[in-house]
Amino acid sequence: MPIFNQSIRRKIVGIALGLIVLMLVTSILSMVMSSQVGVLLDELTNRYIPAYSHLARANVRSLERALALRRMVMTRMGAQSDEEAYAARLRDFEALDRKFEEEAETARKLINAIIDDPRTYSDNAALGRIDVRIETAVTELRRDLDEGNAKLLKQIEARDMAEARATLEHLDTQRNAFDQRVDAIRAEMLTQVFFSTSQVISRQHQAIVISGVVTLLAAIVGFAFALLVSSGITRPVRLLLAGAREVEAGRFDKSITVSTQDEIGELAAAFNRMTEQLRHNERIRETFGRYIDPKVVQGLIDRPEVAIDGERRVMTIMFCDMSGFTAMSEGMTPRGLVKVMNHYLTVMSAPVRSNRGIIDKYIGDAIMSYWGPPFVEEDEQALLAAVAAIEMADQVPALQRQLPDLLGIRAMPAPCDLRIGIATGEVLTGSIGSELMMSFTVMGDAVNLASRLEAVNKVYGTRILISQATAEAIGSRLELREIDRLAVAGQSAPQAIYEVMARAGALTGARDGLRAHYAEGLAAYRARRFDEARAAFSAALEAVPGDGPSRIMLGRIAQFEASPPDEGWDGAWRLDSK
């Protein structure tokens, strides 16, 4: 409809103008009908009732005229005739005679005015008959009275009182007959008055009913018009509200269809463009989240200055690598290798994310991840990283069973296992790269140390090695074993490294004995009591045969027996020496 293509201002103004027009139409109609009722009332009060009143007064004048005639006769019939009194009575009689005719004539004029007025409905035929009857009655009365009065005056002048009385009685009879005719005319006139009164009442009632009906219709039409226009405004507003709630809930696939071309239509079009842009941004975010951890993406959106300026923070870094991957990949097709790698990385990434870690990157079969503010609290990061490492190690048996099925072979050509290194320390976080390509990552000694610890697992035959700072942050919340002191190139002093053995309280008796014997042997080894150290490490191997660190330490003791260490030896193993 064209009305919905108007602006909201025009719609509101149109509603107001429409209601004003309806009010004006109602008012004009009421005024017209009131004026018609007024005309009827004016005719009733200024014509019908006065005409009836003049007829009644004509009857009265007739009686007064007859009385004046009798007084005149009585004056003449007195013993001493008074000419002056008689002349006065005669003048009164003639004056009443004129008034009688004037009343009758005035009544006729009013009746004819009613007949001639086209604005009102009246029974013109009945009124015409009344006019004719008045004229006839007055004319006949005038003729008869003129003859009788002349005869009576002659008889009075002749002093013929007997004849005068007879003539007077005859005149009374004529007057009575006239009065009866006038009474009949008055009754018919009263009927017309009642008819006019009923017309006034009917028109007044009709005016009230029509005004009420028109007012009701105007109200209904105005309400329907306002409802129609307001629904055209409120419906798209409700659609916009529903769309806004969908967007608030993160659902950007809802578009709004609005047929109006007003401001709300423009707003709906802008809303659709906004949701389309949000869908586009969400697709970018989802795609971006496959390459960068979604929490990092959100952090960069919330605090873009971190990516630009960088920050120094204490974080916990983890490196995870698959042992035996090179030998395993040599006999695979590219498609099979991609299938295995994707499955392996999916399985191993799940514990990192479930423990609120951030996956920084995949480097071949290696995974680099980190924990730290603002993603986790600083006192939780080391524990979460170690728990994630335990959960990743727990996935190894299932992974070893799944890989042959993925490749369609009976058994893997080479066994696979994990090596995990974890270190805690101050690192630099920020966007690192060139003008063409940037990467949000972490850098620092803790990153290098975590990478070295992952590689050192191969030397000691362990799965999870952590730095001294990480072990101190974990405390007794996990079962740890100090393995050695490691001196890394670029660091001034060696630091202890620890193996994560199990969750707190989850060690078996054999592994608990292993840890106790190994701690004794390590203390003796550092004190250069190599015989005691050999015995303790041997006891550790008896508790858990094949323990890698114990075998490594026994091998070192054998070397030191053949070639004793220098006097300044501090019991640490220098990574750059191997």
C-alpha cells in the first residue's frame, strides 16, 4: 500500500489529519442536523403556536365584540339615553371588530408562511384547508354580522326594542355558530401543532442517533486507520527487536523482511547489512580460529594494543612431539600421513583446550601451547599445563590402537609415543613477524627451555619433563620426581628438571619405591658417592625395570669411574656437551 511507503512523520501527520477530518465531518453533520432541528423549533415557536394563539384570540375577540354590542344596546335602551356613552360603546364595538379581523388575518398569514417555507416538512394540504376554513368563516360571519348589526342599529334608533332583542338573539346564534367553527379550526390547528412538535422531537432524536452513529463510525474508522498504520510501524519494530535478540544470542543468520520504505525500512535494511557483515566477520573468526586459538583471537579483539605493543608476562610453555614419527611417515602415502597427523593433532589438542591452554602453533608433528594471564590465573597455569600433559599421555594407548585402523594396516611399522617439555618463566607476548605476515606468539628463555626439555625426554627415556620453576609452582598437587640438573646454553646456572609421574595420590607402590630409590641415588651421585649411587639406582631399576633415568645415571657413574669428573663438577648435565 502507498501509505506504508511514506515516512513515519507523514504517517503520524496523516493519522492526525484523518482524525481531524473525521471530527470535522462529525461536527458539520451535527451542526447541519442541529440547524434543521432549530428551523423546526423556530417554525413551531414562531408560526404554529402563534397561529394557534391568534385563532384563540380571534374567538375571544368575537366574544368581546358581542359583549360590546350588548353594552351599546343597553346604553341606547336606557330611560335617559346618553349619546356620549353610546358613542363610546360604538367605538369600542368597532375597535373590537377590527381586532377580530386582525387576529384572524394574522393567523392566516402565519399558516401561509408555514405552507410557503420549503425548509420544513408540514401537512400543507391540511394547513391549506385550515386557511380556507378561516377565510370562509370570517367572510360569512362578516357578511351576516354586517347585515344584523345594521338592522340592529336601525331598530335601536327606532326604539323598537322587541325587534332589537330578536335581532340580538339572532346575532348571538350566528356568533355561537362561528365560535363552534373556530373551535373546530383550532382543534385541527392544534393537531398540526402536535404534528410539528412530533416532527421536532423526531428530528431531534434522529439527530442524536445519527450523530452518535457517525461519531461511532468515525471512531471505528479512525481506530482502524490508526491500527493499520501503527501495525505497519510496530510490526517491523518487533521484527527488528527479534532480530536484535538473535544477534545478541550470537545467531547472525536471521534477516528481516520489511516492505515499508520509511525510516524503519531503512533501519531494517541497515540491520540486514549489519547481520551480513557480522556473519562475514564470524566466518572470518571461525576460519581464523582454525589457525589461531579462538581465545587469542578474542583477546586481540578486546585488547588490540597487546598485539601491537607486546607485554612481558610469566607463562608456562609446553612443547609436545611424537616420537617415531619420521620412521612411521616414511612408508605412508601423503593422504594417509595427513589423515594420521590430523587425527593425532586433534586428539592431543583436546586436553590442552579442555585445560584452558592456548595452542600457539603446530610444527610438523609438534604442538606448542602456553598457559598464562589473561586466559588463566598465574597460580594455576603450571598445574593446568602438567594435568594437560598427563591427559595427553593417557591418550597414547588408544592412539596406538587407532592408528593402524586409520591406515588400513594390521600394525604400525614403528611404535609411537609422546615427548613433552614444560617450562615456566617470563616471556614476551605480541605479534611477531614481517609487514606481510604476523603471528601472535610468545618468545623468551622459557620457550627455549620447554623446547629443550621436550628433546631431553629422548635422552632420559621419559615422557614429561618440567622445569624447576614449574615444579615449584605445582608443589605437592602432582606426583613429581627430580631427574637431574640441567645446564642449558645461554643460562648462567643449572636448574633442576622434574618428571611428572602421575596425579596426586595415583602412584603405585613400585613407582613410589622407584622415586624414593632414585632420590637417594641422585643425592649420592651429586655428593660423588658413586658406589651408594649405583646401589640406589640399581634398586630403582629393580622396582621399575626399564626406568630410563636410572639407566642413564648408571651409565654416567660408569663413565665417571673410568674418567673422574673435574674438581669443579657440580653434578649438573650440560645440554650443549651432548
